[in-house]
Amino acid sequence: MITLSKLDNVKQTAAEMRRLVETYAGDIGTLSNLPFIFYYKLICALPYVNDPRGVETVSRPALLLDPQYSPRDCDDKSILLAAWCKCNGIKCRFIASSTRKNRKLHHVFLQLENGIFADATYKRFGKTPFYYDYFKKITKICPISDFF
């Protein structure tokens, strides 16, 4: 399922991301049995494809797991990580951030209830979900959903 409603801001996008996780987490099937780090690396390996210019899309996990599916960006990879958490009873929330001087939010990743951040967006960060240089560059960071 691709979201057909217009997503005008980060809060609307986060609400739709959460709805997709809560409704379709089971799409990940037996992948939910993998240890988190193995699942995380699998999601890191999925191709990153930007949303079309000027359009925000989010999709259900079944589509996002198809290596040929496009687009698949940071919010989509966050949906996939959150689906694993949901299937395994681990609370998480979505975090938006910016590395821009104007502090405009442009990136989304996951925070687990224990405080650990997980971002499967960039392959170069795929060795560990827990720390990487991106955090050194952040100019703004804020939760965009409650823990669920």
C-alpha cells in the first residue's frame, strides 16, 4: 500500500508511518525471528531511493521489502525497523533530524525505548545501528511520535 493522502508535514508523515507499522508489521513474516542486528543489516542493504521531488511517500513493509520497489528512503527504512520492533514487543518511536544550518527537518530514524538510535538508511552506517558520524552533525533533533 502506498499512501495516497497528501502528507504536508513531518507530524502527518509520522502518524502515517506509525499507522502502517501498527497495521502491517506482520508483513515482515519470519524475518521478525532474526536477531535485530541481522535484520538491521538486511534493511541497510536494501537500495535507498529518494521520493519523487516534491512528493512524500510512505509504504507498508511488504512493498518496502521488495528489492525492486521504489521509492525507499529514510522514513521507509524506519518503518521496516519499527515493524521488527512491533513484532518483537519492543517499543520504539520515530525521530526527525536536521544537519542543515537552517535546521529544517529532513531525515527520520528510529529510537528504541532503551534510548538506542537505529538508522538503516545509509550502507556506510550499516556496521552498527548504534552510533555514527551523522550524530556529530545534527543541528536539530526531535521526536515525531510517541513510543508505541
